[in-house]
Amino acid sequence: MGGSVGLKGTDGRLLLEAIKRGAKPVAPSRARRFLRKLLEYGRFEDVRVVSANGVMGCLYLEEIALNPSTYECLDIPRSSETSRDDTLEVSRELLRRGVELLVFVGGDGTARDVLEVCGTSVPILGVPSGVKVYSSVFAVSPEAAAELVVDFCRGLASVELSEVLDIDEEALQRDVMLVELRGRAITPSSHNLRVQTKELYSGDDLEGIAMHFLDYVYRPGVLYLLGPGGTVKYIAEKLGVGKTLLGFDAVVDGRLVGRDLTSEDIKSLLKRYAEVYVVLSVVGGQGYLIGRGNQQLTPEVLKTLGRDRLIVVSPRNKLLKLRYLLIDTGDPEVDRQLAGYYRVIVGYGEEYIMKALPASNTAQLRGLEKEYPTNGGSALM
């Protein structure tokens, strides 16, 4: 829930800071989307759902009017003020009851906690709702998670070892990226519905990307919102401004006019400047353009901007491992509005054309083998 207010997660004391800044929980809406999609399949007679109590699960089962005879509520947690300890306790109880698949809603921190209890004793699957989702135990979206559960129950999903990664969020506040492999879990996988582990790149032509931006894109009087990542940070250095590694910073006429912006900061800037563009990079290995690490771009902000105000940059070697880009704003309708083809700057005078898909559109994801057999093509200026 810390993404929109400029935090890089909510582990530890950062949760209190997120609340202080006015952040709203993200997990409930993600849980509802997951369950609504699951309910579309309509058959729970052969599946028994065991859920955590209250805000950790059964509240949402009750909201979607699922037949009470098809699920069971634990007496954990025992209050609405939940913590990591509740996640651990629920996971232990689910293991004791012999569940065959454990589904959780959260980010890498929650995945780490579930892994601590489960190890490789039972498959786990994450419904993504974290700021950072580097681990590969997550579905692409809540809708994809629902379809993965259905495939798993029908015996149609494969089961693979997946990495659980986590980063030191307090170090991130100091612009230091510390990524640690916490272990490996068993995870269901089927038809492009699960993410790959995030990959870190040093970049193969950052100089060319930056100079292309300066020579062909950058214009005086225009406000540029520089998004997270090393590629965009390199562009900022060429502009002569200091930039946060994983935050949004605002630049106009070579001057830094906003640093580590929240969504509210961005809304304010949109009112002050007539022409605004956002510079974004791509999450390596996973292909997310929007929705991972850049939640300051809320659906409201993105509707104001529109897709034509998005400038995409990426090292070429990132794109060569991807067949498409993903958009997961938290609002499926906005995802659909932003979908389509994007020009991605990969070097000086060189761009790739890549298609961005809504992460919630599972039918399109499942059909990718036939529709998109190769990587995006290149376009020389």
C-alpha cells in the first residue's frame, strides 16, 4: 500500500509511515478481483476453501456471496489489526489441515513469510498486490491467479520451483538496492499466467538511450516525470540532475522541481504544467511497464495523462527476453485504455516496437503462442 505515496513497500516500520502519508490498502481490491474471477467458473462442489478470518480472507468470501457450505473460516486472525505473525500462524494452520494449494495476496514480504512456514511442502501462489514483486511465485494479475487455481484443480497446470526474492526496503529509502534470494517454493504454472523472476540489468547502451532522449525527445518548457530504474537515472545524470533510483522525480528546463514524488505530488504538477510527459523503463524479466514499482501513477493520474504522454526506454537486452509488455494499474478498464503498441528507445536512433497487454486479460495472455511468436521488432530512425 506504500506505492502511491512514494514508499517502496510496507514492511516493518514503513507500514506506519504509509498510513501517516494517507496510503490506502491495495490487497482488498486485489482479493475481490481474484475471487470474482474464481466465482465465474461456478463450480466449488469439488473444492474445499479454507480461509483466514476477517480482513485476511473470509470478509471477501462473504462479500461475493459464495455459498457458506463451500468454505471454512479459521479463527485466525483474532482482531482486525493484523501483522506478519498472523500470516505465519495462518500458514501453519493451513498446512496442519492438509491444504493442497496455498494462495496469498501480497508482495515479496508476504511471499517470504509464507515460504518460511511452507518451504516446498505445498504449492503456493501469490495474487500480486505489493509495491515490489520480484519473486516468481506470483500470478501476472488477480485474474490470472484465479485461472491458475482452476487449472491446478483440474490437473492442467504444471508445478515448478520458483524463486522468492526480497529487498531491504529501508535501504531502498537510501537509494540502495539490496536483493536477496530467500529460497525456492513450489508454484503452479500455466499459459503465461505466472511471472518470471525479476532480472537486474546493467544496461548495454545507456549512453545511446540517454543521448537519443536529449537529441530527439527532450524539449524546453516541458515537464518530464522521470520514473524509477537505472536507465532513467542515467538519463537524469545526462540532464545534470540528481535522481532517486526507485522514485519519481520532476524535471523542467534542466531543473529538478520535484523529488521522490507521491501520487498527490504528481497530480499537483499536472495542474501547474501544460505539457507533461512520463519517462518509464521496463521491469527486466517480467515485462511490466506500469504497475510494479511505479504505483505513484495511479489510475486517476494515468487517465489524466493518457498513453501518448508515456515515453518508454529500455536496454535492448531486456526486450530481447520479452514477447510483450504488461500493464497492471489496479483498474482493468484503465489497463485496457493504455494497452497497445509502444515505441521503446533502446539506443541512439533506434527504437523497438512492443505491444503492451492488460495483465487482467487472461484470454489474450493464453493465446500468445499463436498471436505473438517472436519478440518485438526494431525500427531505425
